[in-house]
Amino acid sequence: MELVVGKKTRQFPFNAVVRFRYRLLAALFIGSVAAAQSLTFELGRPVAAQDFRFKGAAFVFRTSGCADPAKLELHASAEGIVNSARRSAPVTIRESTVNHGVYAVQRDSEPGEWVVILKGSCGNLEAGAIVPVGPSGFVRNAAKFYPRAPAPAEIEAALKAFPEGGYK
């Protein structure tokens, strides 16, 4: 490799160029491996699943970062406030038959202020999310994501963060 400045030519040592390329490739590889070693949730509206059976779902989600989908374990529950009383409710998670790896959270709860708690694990990787749900579905900008299962204090804080009159 040569660098031409004016009429002077300077030859770079071959070893320096090769070392630079290897270091760059190693940095890119390590960065991609580090990014791939985290389990995350991605949320979307029910229409994003392209599955007509999910039309009435509160929201759909998929996971990323799990190398072996057979090891993926998902759990969901709902915590809410209905008529000023704290309630817990089970949540149904259904997998799409159209798009594998896409799941829907069905609305099974009564009207009120609800958050859905998602917990996932894949081998030694964990992820969690707290997703507020209003009358028209989930509230994307109020959802919180964690590299572990959400703590009870975080769930309580999410319930207290509901605006007066709830999310619209």
C-alpha cells in the first residue's frame, strides 16, 4: 500500500496494514458477539404479526438473541388496579403459526390500569419487560425493558406511573 503526497511516495510496511485489518475485524467480531449475547423483547401492534387470529390481542412480541429457540421459556402475568383495588391476572401467550417466533398477549383482563410483565430465559440469558396496557392496546413509549426479570418495586412504580384517567 502506498501513500502519495505531492511527488513523494511513502510505502507502508505490509505487516502494519495486515495488523490493522485483523484488529478491525476482531473488534467488529467481538462487538457482534457481545450484542448477540443478550435476550431482548421487541413489541408491536397485533397487525404486525400478520396473523388474523391475533386481531384482538393487546400486543405482539418476539424475542431476539436466543440461539436455540427450543430453550426459550416465556412467562407473562398482569398486575393492575381495578376500582382502586390491586389485582393480579393470568395472561395467555399464543405463538403464531404464520410467523414462528412471534407471540401474542391476549386481553383477558377487566377494564382498569394494567401492566403486563414479560419474563424470558434462554439458557443462561434472561430478559424482562413491563408493558402498560390501555383501552386501545399497549403503550410503547411507557414500556420498560430489563436484562433480567422485573423486580416487584419496578412493577409497583410502573403502576403508579399511570397518568390520571389512564392511558388513552
